[in-house]
Amino acid sequence: MKRPIVILSLLVMLSILTGCAAVSTPATAPETTALRPVRIGTQPWIGYGPWWIAQEQGIFTKYGIEAELIDFVTDTEVNAAFASGNMDVANVATHTALKLYANGVDLKIVLLEDVSNAADAIIAPSAIASINDLAGKTVAYEEGSTSDLLLHYALAENNMQIEDIVAAPMPAADAGAALIAGQVDAAVTYEPYISEAINQNSDIQALYTAAERPGLISDVLAARTQFAEENPDVMRNLLKVWDEAVTFLRENPEAGRAIIAKAVGSAPEELTTAFEGVAFYDLAENQQFLAFDKANAAAVFNDVQTVALAIGLIDQPIDLTSVVDPNYLMTE
């Protein structure tokens, strides 16, 4: 997947908000033998794949971390667990992080992990050829998730509202299956469920993808503020773990994809299109873009927040300077 220029703006904005300058990060392991437990919330989404690579390759241990990867099926589950303090950090969609913060969860966004283009989509049979054709049709999607965001955005772009369709709320993991079974007319979901649906029914196609709004569907690592502030070294090492795992994936794509595919419950060959629809961001890339000019700040977070406000995910704008914290990227 091509990396959308708009993502640079996200990281530019962080620079504007914090005044931080980029520095290089040595990939060195901490000199310690004591492993620090860290509870990490994940979902079966390939964008979180580097964490499974890190677990498989022993990278967590190298950096002094005893990671517990806690997998959830729905956004609601991981959001509730994170909000209740049952995990230290969580992999969440950008809009989810903003929503949690708006709802009073004390968190910091510390890393841009991935951006989805073709890996999030509205899928439907060929008889439905446009978004306008969804009028009066039953559409399966997971409320409050990236699917919700994408659906509302697609409808708004075509002068439609959610009331123009028949909503069928369900987990993204079930939406594709419901479409294949003929229980709904269309579905909004993400990989690997998109590929699974298309592979099982050749008449199903991607009607609208996240590429229509680059950066709208992206993921971040959110940390509970108290945990981050009490464990700054652990946070820096955690980001180094991500960085090394992304490097492993780039240098060993076949092995890395096999690890991720196993974690999400699919065969690697079924996810070729999915992997092409996601861009991962390593530590150097996160740091590099923090130093860009203010003139380049198209402000992806503002875009995400605007859509989230429009569809009622959050009630009022939040102060982005309070939720974004790139300081852990600025390691010694």
C-alpha cells in the first residue's frame, strides 16, 4: 500500500503541538535482566501484526519486557478493558483513541502504527454498483468501529445519511459472513474478513475503500497516562520493540506475514491483498516527519475528529495537544 502524504501531516501536527525535534534512535537493548510486565490489548487485525512478530521472535524479552498480548474480537471489548485499567497500552484506531479521551479515559497517543487503504472496505455484490445503491439496503457494520467511521463518511460523501440504509449492527468479524449467507445486502469490514468474503463468493466486490480518504482509517498505540509517566523507559523500549518488529517484517516479508496470518487465523496466501492495503510506520519514520514545516500540516487528526463529530462518536472537539505525546519517540 502506498503511504498517503496526508499521514505526514499527522506527524507534522504532533511536532507543531509539542515543539519536539527528531533525533535518531539506537536499536540497543536495555542492560537489565528483570522483565517488566506489560499488558497489551490487540485485535485480529494485520495492522497490529508487528506485536505478534515481536512475541514470536523474542524481541520483547530482548528489551526487558514480559508482554501479555490480550486479544479481543470487537472494538467495544478492547475499549472497555482499556478504559477500566485492565491493560497498560492498547492498539486502537485513531478515532477510537479520540473517543476514549473525550469520554474521560486518561491516555496518551504515543505512536502511529499503520494506515489502512484497501484493507478497510464496504463490500457488496456486483448488483450494488455505487454507494447510492445502498439506499434502503441492509448493511452490516460494527458500531463505533473503523467500519462505522468509513460507512458514515462514504454516505456523507454521497449526500446520504445512516437513516437512508437499514443498519445491521454486528462485529466486523461477522459482517462478511452475514453477506456471504445472504443475510444482509452489504457489509463494512476489514481484512482478513474482506478477502475471506471475496474468496468465497466471486460476485462480492469492494464497493468503497478507505483509500477514498487516506488517513481516515489509521491505528495508534495508546498508553494509559499514569503507566506511561511512571514507566518512561518501558515505554521507550516498547516503541523500540515495535520498530525492530517492523524491520523484521520488511526484511523477512514471507516469514513475518506467516506469523501475522497465524495470529489473525488466516493462511498467508489469503492475505496478499490485505498486506498490500496496509502501510506500517517504524520509529525512524515517526521521528522523521515530526520535523516538517508547519505549511505541510493538513492535520489528519483534525480530519478524523471532524468526521467523528459529524457522526456523533464524540460530542465536542478535544484539545489535541493534551492527547498526543510523541516524547517517547525522542529516545536517547
